[in-house]
Amino acid sequence: MRRTLDDYREFVDQSVLDEIDRLAGRLAGVRCLHVDSTALGGGVAELLASLVPLLENAGITSEWAVFQGSEEFFRATKLVHNALHGLSSKLPDNLDELYRAQAFANLPLVAPEQDFVILHDQQPLGLAAHRGGGGRWIWYCHVDPTSAQTNVWDLLVPFIAACDLAVFHLSDYARELPCLEYFMPPGIDPLSDKNRPVSQEENRKALEQTGLIDVDCPLILQVSRFDRLKDHAGVVDAFRLIRRERHCRLILAGAADDPEGGDVVDELRNVTKKDTDISVLLVDPDSHLTINSLQRRADVIVQYSRREGFGLTITEAMWKGKAVVVRPTGGLATQVSPEDTGLHAWTPEGLARQVLYLLANPADAARLGRNGRETVRRRYLLPVYLRNWLRLLLLLGKKW
């Protein structure tokens, strides 16, 4: 269903909508193309599914193209993804050639009349080496690159340098690049199936499908793709400490839409097979209502990632007024202010201690949840994200 800005009036301040109107008037007729590597699954695809129609509603001709690649290419770029997060990865010797060849095969995605071409993350970045025409090119990095392996970063820099601008979620992610850098956090759509209010019947059906409808004890939840960077094993260690003092359940929920996802799920199920109070819940990438219902049912939501570009699953949890505990990495530290919008924990022992505190102090948990929801309303909802995009396009496209 195509939504308009009017549908979001109840969520954001009128000043945000007024600024969108002013900026959109100055950008009328501009053509904008977003390119990412998947149409379904992951935070970028969810962002674009909501952002692109709203850009259209604001008068910006907007398209979304999905970069196609071979199995070899996506295995290689998963290694690049890991290396960008600081993990040691044995990269294929032909990686540069692979990038350029796959980009050349995808060139038909980019029409020469585009005013802006936005390449999301590193998979389609090779397209920049083949750019032509007079449009502006933007690379949007959705991960924290500050610990990137030098050999991988050096490989990507020539492609980034071919762009006019690099966008990062946080100013902490700034790099010394031969192009402009800009900092813009993402946002969530309060009307999407992942975040909208859920009826009792929808909630019942969603939880019934997970087998968790009759859970009558506190529920601790982590939602994330099954990726070792999310440190599910650390959450399991913390939960085993928690249950010594409190009867409760742990749900690790997410999709395995990742080259390593199946292995991570198998490992987790193997190490938790004797833990009847731990569920490793594999869901489809489009199971948005299921995730929504689980987040609303949870008593405490955690995100214990070793690295996190921004962490929209915690944004979603805060929007639902939930008490959250995070390892304060990347965007998680930005979103969750200790004792204000949530709690921090660096170790499994610390994570257990913070979760137990929230379970024992429901009034304080509710206060943190209210503050978190208001923070998301002011900073991280879709209309705010749209406004920030329009500011960026106007800044970069000087002819407008």
C-alpha cells in the first residue's frame, strides 16, 4: 500500500512536515536511483521499501534497483563485510576483478538521465568505476567501518573516490576519503508491518505460529540475522546466568539470509539443545508481523552485537516502549543512553545483571521504555529520515 506524508502526521512534529514541503518544492522533478543487493531481508531493503514510495510522494522521481551477482560474488562480498567489521578474512585473489566484472554486468540498471545514484553498502560499489553522465553519485555505508582491515579498505577506496559523497550513519565513522563525507542515521516506518500496532487476533496468530503463545513467564528477546557478529552465543551465556535467579525464556529470532546464516543456526541449536527454555527461531525475511508480535510480547529486548552499523532492531524495540539492554557498539551506543533510554552491558555477566534489574524493577523499565519511544519519535522515524534525505540531495545537487 502506497502511503503519503499525511499518513504520518500523528507521529512527527508539524515542523518536520513543513520542512519536507519546502525542500521537496525545490527538488521537484529530480530523478533518484537507489541500488542495493537484495529486495527482501535486512535493514537496507526495509529502509528502501518505505523510503522510495515516500520520496515519490514528495515529488522526487525515485527508483529502486537490485544489484545481481553470482554465488561466488556474494560469498566474496560476505568476506568483505566481515573484514569491514575488523574480522580477519582470507579474500579471493581476484576480488578486484570480481567487483569490476559484476558491476559491468549490472550497468544497465543505471540510466544516464539519473540526477542522483545512491549505492547502498559495498556490493554494488563497483558501479562507481563505470559512472558516466552528469548526475551525482553517493555511496551509503550502513556498517561501522572504523575497524576495517586495511587491505579491504584499500580495495574499496578507489570505488568510493569515484563517488561525489560518502554517507555514514554516525560522525564517529568518518574516514579520510578523497570525497565529501556526510552523516545521517536511518529511520523506521511506524506504519510498516514490523512497527504498526497489532490487533489481538494478529498477535495471537503470529505467536501461535512460533509455538510461544502460552509462555507465561518473562520473555527475553534478541532479534537479528544469524551472523556471528551478533554474538548470539554471548546472549546464551548471559541467559544461563539469569535463569539461576529468575524463571524466564530466551528467544533468539531472525532470518538466515546470509551466506553464513545456516551454519550459525546449526551451531546455536547444537549448543542449546538441552536448554528447553531457549528457542532459536528461524523466520523468513518477510516475517514482519511475527517479529512485531514477539517484540511486543517481550519483557526485555537485548542487542549484544560485537559490531553494529546502527541497530534498527533496537530502534524498533524502543518505538514499542520496551526496556532494552545493548552492548554499546556503533549506533547502539548512540540510541541507548544509560539510565535514560536503556542500559549498557559489555560482558555476559553485565548483560545478565542488567536484565535481572529490569525484570525486578518494572516501573523503571517502563520509564526507560517511554523515554526510548520519544527519542525514536523525534529522531528516527521515517518522515525525519525523509527530511534528512531531502536536505542532503539539495546540498549535493547545487543546480537546484
